[in-house]
Amino acid sequence: MIISIYIRPLVIEDALTSFAWRNDPQIWTYTMKKMTRYITAEIETAWLQGILGQPDQANFAICVKELDTYIGNIRLVDIKDNSAEIHLFIGNKLYWRKGVGYQAIMHILRHGFMELELENIWLRVHPTNIAALHVYEKAGFEITGHDNEFIIMNIAKPKFLAMEDLHKKS
């Protein structure tokens, strides 16, 4: 069964769901940050209030179409000089390894390249996160370097547009 998703702008009310995800140590396994304290709904709400509306960010919720259910976040951060970094976070573990990450990546790439007119989008991924590495490579990202313990991957707009053309023709 293929799970279809859409992305929508994050809203403050999403904190009432996402705070629970932030307290699951398994979710933090591959992130650049480590869980150092219990995250309450109030802490998560304050975090969302702090990021929403930032001019150098585009913050979205990942939702399952059939159920209209919020399952994670995908963000473009540090938007400057026609470039941005992707952060992907699927908090609802029922949707891990179901193709949701790939769909979310493709949605955010379309938004970044077509709506924001970015020229380059990059990300950092932990080398032991093999599933994510495969997703990013499938989406057209290439390894361009390393940053401490993370692999840096990059995709330029021309490559994305060429991939989009191939998908439309097939």
C-alpha cells in the first residue's frame, strides 16, 4: 500500500502532537542534536513560536492524505544566497520506512526550487542512517563532503528539474 502525503505550513497547535515525539530517544538517534531534557508541550510551543515566521526558514508539517494526520516536519532553514538546508523529522514511527521521507523531500525540493527560486539545497545525514542515505540519493542528492560526524549531501536546481522532466515522461 502506497501512503500519500502532503505538506502544509506548521502551526502552533502542531506542538501538542510533536512534543511527544521529541521525548522518544529512538527519534534522536540520527539527529545533530541530542535529547537533554524532557520536552513539554509548553517548551515545544515556545520553540514553534520562535521559528514560525522567521524569514530565513520555511517550516512544514508532513501529513498523511488519507487520514489527514500530522506525522512529522520538514523544513528549509538558513535560507540565504539562493541556498538552504533541509531538516526532515518523521515523528510518528508507524510511518518510518514507508516512502514518506522521499515524498516529503520531493515536496520540499519543489517548494524550494520553484516557489523560493533557490539554486541549491543541501542536508546533513548521519552515516549510519542507511535508509535516509538511500532516500536522499533516490531524490538526486550527491555526497559533497563531511561535517564532523555527518555526511553533507547536495542537489542543484538543474539536476532536480531534469529529474522532474524524467518523471513526467515516464
